[in-house]
Amino acid sequence: MAGNMVVNAVLASLCLFSGASAWPFTTRQTTLTLDKVQEQALANAYKVLDGTLSDGLTRPSTCNKNTVAVRKEFGDLSKDERKEYTRAVKCILEKPSKLSATKYPGAKSRYDDFVVVHMNMTPSVHATANFLHWHRYYIWAYETALRTECDYKGYQPYWNWAKYPDIVNSPIFNGDEWSMGGNGDAIGAHAGSFIGGQMVPGGPGGGCVTKGPFANLTIHLGPLMSTVDPKIGIKSNPRADGFGDNPRCLRRDVNNFFSSAYMRPQDLLDHITASAAIGKFQDSLQDAGARKTALHVGGHFSIWGDPGGDVYVSPAEPAFWLHHGQVDRHWWQWANYLDKEVKSRTSMYEGGTNWMNPNSARGKSSDLQWLDVVAPTGQNGMASTQFFSTTAGPLCYVYA
């Protein structure tokens, strides 16, 4: 999330048409829609699995149409499935950390281990060549931990940004027992923040989350780059690196600013169809220009609050994983929806290696990615090539 980075990226819309147009026959036009993109991406992913379409990668025989996992949208899960997911998240929140208590005193739980890794990796995995690849690895590791350490039988759900114009009252944030918890309690008027070339007003929340599965959750790490109104009084971390123990409530300021105007189905479609190369795709996905807010930024700041509005500590917000599940799905759709482009798009890799240094070394697809203590057993330090596809390397999943 690069909330303070401003770029002049203008996304061009592209409509694809098919059908004969010669007189005297009636012209037949099939307009591409976001639903059609999903349909085509899934169909092509299955073609790759059955060998009728090549993406240029080799994959183990253990990943096939009969074994592939299917990640679903949170609101499409049954109520029992949603409760099972939040049970597993609460389980990992209760398990002890595997990190050094001296080096990372704020890491109190196994969940906090994931936050620490993100804090350490932030400069190298945002606005870099491996932004999409590392986060794919990271989300998969989290999903694996839920399954292997907390007996979760499902897979990581995602939040379809385009599905809920009113995200405040969506199944994700409505605060019932099947949600990801409610908004923060209303605290009245409070300042917004300058995000992506525009002033975004404060939302209807801003206070502690007191409803739903994550009511009264305690956050320990950070803040490092908070974007909430200073008058709210988020206390500073006792250590400059943010790793000290700083207990405070989970705060949210869930709002419809982005979902109602910048994350509509046409906005997602425009972004997917505007870029033929991954460099422009991933840059415009992350960076917010004055004309159109980037989708990655819009998702994070639709949740906002503390730690949701902190680029370093944002995984401490339990809804982070649904948001980044959608980031991964959005990339998966872009890579797979055009059958003639699947092979080339799957292996594209472009960008630098350090967000803070625009002249940093260019990333290579052989670069190793690291997850330290949260990596699945024996799978730390894996090359970016292992995450080109969701059905190659150690991965075996698609999106429904």
C-alpha cells in the first residue's frame, strides 16, 4: 500500500467485440464484462491443468482438476464456513509466537509472527518487481498455517471489491457473528487523510471494534506509518522500529468512499483490460493518481483505522487477508482471461527491488523470496518463478 505515492497513471478502457458486421446481417456484439473475465480466467486455468492450454510452466501431477483448491468470495461462503474461517483466525491469534521475545517483544502470538515478517519486508515487497509474487507467497503461507496449525479445512477467502458498493453493511463488516467483525465504534467528526492525490474524509467509525468475531481484539505491534487522525490519540510504539509491545484496541473506519466510486465492476474491468504488460498493471494497481484511486490503496483505506491504515503493520487487521486475496485474484484474472496471452503474461516480471530507492537493482525472476518463521516447513527462500502461477510450484488453487 503506497498511500502517499502519487503517479500520473491514466487507465484506458478497452471494450472487446466479436461477431460479424457485414450488411445485411444484424451486428452481433459481445461486450466484455467483469463476470466474463472471471469465467474466461477460470476456464483457461482448468485448460492449463488438463493440458489443453500451456502457460509454459511445469507442474506436479498432484495438482490437477480433481485436487485443485478453490478459493471463494467471503460473502459466498455459507454461514458455517464463515464461522469456521474466523474460528481458525482466532486460533492462530491465540497460539504463541515463534519469534524471539527479546528482539520482537510486541510479537505475542503466532498471528503476530506474520505481522513482523511483513514489517521487515515492506520496503522490498511494495512498488517492486515482487509485490504480487511475494504477497501470493505470503497469503498462501497464512492459509497453510490456518490449515496445519489450526485444523482449518477450507481455503483463504477473498473480498471482491466490486461486489459491495456499501461495504459498511456488507457481510464482511456488518458485525454479525458470521462477519469479519463490525466497523469501529462511531467517534464523531474526525479528520481524513490525503490519499492518492485527494483528501479522503473520515468515515463513520474510527473507534474500537466492539462487535463480531474480532471484538475487543488487542493490537501489539506498531504503529510505524499511521494515517489516522492524530487527535484520535494512537499511542506511539515504545521502540522506533515498531516491534515493541504497544497494546491497544483494533480500530476501523470502514467507509464507502472507494467502494461506491472507484472500485465498481467497470473500474476493475478497465484496470484489467488497460495493461498488456505486468509493469504497468502492477504499478497502476498500487499507486494512486489524482484522477483515479488505485485499487490496492482503495481496498486498504476502505478498512482504514489502526492498524489497517499503516502500510507496515496492516496485516494485523484480520480483513487484510481478504483484501490481498482479491489483489491476488485480480492478478490471476489479468494473467488468465485471454487464452492467447496466458503463456506470456504468466511469466512477466518487471520492476525494482526497493520501494525507497527508485534506482534500485532490477528484480530477476530467480530472486529468492523470504518468509522466515512463517514459511511452510521447508519452503522458505523460494524463487519468484515458483509463484508465477496459482497451479505451479508449491501452489494448487484457483478462484471461483
